[in-house]
Amino acid sequence: MRRDAAGLAGFLTVMGALHFAAPRPFDGLIPRSLPGTPRVWTYASGVAELAVAAAVAHPRTRRAGGIAAAALFAAVFPANVKMAADWRHASPARRAIAYGRLPLQVPLIAWAWRVSR
């Protein structure tokens, strides 16, 4: 497997697994405007990350997996915006984490797009 694809698949696998191992931090990122409970969305996004990881890992589905990963990274951006808004009055360290996540989506999307090529 190409190194960039292996890294992306590994990253997505770890993040997907964390949605099940420690769901509470992810629950807080779910926008209130979504129907249902935050936990359902946390688990659904974990499943999506694991499925995309599997697609990226397999050469026959890597192109589609990379495109799906780019879309997934774009789709979670509202959660990062919510985190930044929720933490705007938090400690400087927490604000740095929340605000730092916003531009991080750009290299993640670029990484996924590169893997899809």
C-alpha cells in the first residue's frame, strides 16, 4: 500500500475507533440543529470513518475512498466551527485547540484528494 494511503487509512481508523471508545467528546461537537441524539451522530460518523478507512486501504476502492475521505473532512467542518464557538471563552489552551482545528481541515482534505489520485 502507498505510504500516504496507509497513513490516511490509519488516521481514519484511529479516529473512527475513538468515536466508540470515547464518544463523549465527540457528542459535544454535534450541532444541535441535527435531528436525533448527539450519540447517534457520533456513532454514525465513527462508522463512516471506519468505512472510508477500509476503502482507502484497498487498492481497488482507494480512489473512491480518497474522494469520500475528502468529503468526510469537509462534512465535519461545521462540528469544528461549533467547537470553536463553544470554546471561545475557554482557557487559552482550549481556544488554541478549537481554533487550530479549523485550518487543519485544509491539509486533511488535500491529503485525501492526493490519495484519490
